[in-house]
Amino acid sequence: QVQVVQSGGGSVQAGGSLRLSCTVSGYSSGTVCMGWFRQAPGKERERVAHIFTPTGTTYYADSVKGRFNISRGKSKDTLYLQLNSLKSEETAMYYCASEGPCAGDWYQGKYWGQGTQVTVSS
């Protein structure tokens, strides 16, 4: 029923920027949270940022605060992640997620995008 399709990603030098996007079909206004996760090889998946949709409140992992920005498009079916001042350690597969449980700065996605690779060269 719900499909999440991502776009963006690619390669960038350290200090550069990228913008990721995903489009969610089958989305309802009742969706509470949407967000972004990433997973580097051999490491656990971590939450990067998410939005509590009823209020638009945004939450970020400490490591990306002040550098990344999560936002929604006007149509509300598109989610963006602006990645600024990228570091080589942030090379990972990035995933968009929709719905699923959330509480404060904690979020676990239910529906997932296919993932997009972000490679940051040092």
C-alpha cells in the first residue's frame, strides 16, 4: 500500500553538500513521523533526523545538528534531507522512512525507501 521512493545522493568531497529526497505514496495526513536513517558498512543503522508531523517539530542526531536539515514539500508527500558540511565518516547508505512509532527524539520507521548511497571523499 505504502511505497517510498528515494532520489539524490552521490559523491561529494568533505565539506560539500548534498540533498536527498523521497516521495511517499499512499501517505495520509495522519502519519505521525517521517525521517531519515543511515547505515555504514559493519555498523548499526542510526536515526539521522525525523519530523513529528502534527507540529512540524524536527529532531536530529547530535552528530548532525547544525549541519543537516529535514523538511517536507508543499504536497506533504515528499521528504527532504539537506546535508551540509559533510564529513568522510558520514559515508553511508541513507534511507527514508515513513510512519512507525515515535516519541520525542526517538523514531523507528515502518515503511522504507530503497536507500541511496552517499559517499564523502576526504
